[in-house]
Amino acid sequence: QVQLVESGGGLVQAGDSLRLSCAASRGNFNTYALGWFRRRPGQEREFVAFIDVIGDITDYTDSAKGRFTISRDNARSIMYLQMNDLRPEDTAVYYCAASRAGGIPRRIALYDYWGQGTQVTVSS
């Protein structure tokens, strides 16, 4: 059983940066692919970024490419999402998740464990 906890959210201005963290507070996620999702106000949860078990393969939603970087430290069971040049449309609750599925999972149903979320608010 893996338990995940996000941190690092906050209130920033457009153009600023934030780094989100996701830690395994119970167990570890060394054998899991990992992902970041977000839920914007009034919308459903959506895929943001993915990283494979080793940390060599990544994938991003189009709006995140060139601005966000996902990484992981398996020795410490911590995953990060570095977010640069933030925009108001990035405002959302951000969730980390762990998946046992192969390939590059973007679907919510393919993730087995979820954190509680951390709020990111970007003002104009």
C-alpha cells in the first residue's frame, strides 16, 4: 500500500515559478510509473505530465511542454513538477498519482494511488 502526499502549491503571479513535490509517506513507488494531474475550477481532472519507472521517459500535455519539467528521486521516493512561466489558466488543484500500467498512461483509470492535492493559484 502506497500513500502519496503533495506539497509546494501557493499563490503566485503570472510568469512566476513553483516546484511541486510528491512524497511516498508510506511504502515507496520505485516500481510505479508516476504522473501529475490537475483539476481546474469547474472542470474535470486532466493529465499534465508523466514519468516512467526509471525516470528516462517523460510525457506532457501540450500546454505544459517547454514550461513544466517532471522528475523523480527513487532513492527518496519523491517526485517533482517544476513549473515555470505560470499562467492564470494553470490555476488548479494538482494531484500526483502512481500507476502499475505499462506504456505511457494518461488515463485516470490506469492510476492506482492518488495524493490529496495541492492548490496552485496564478494571478494576472
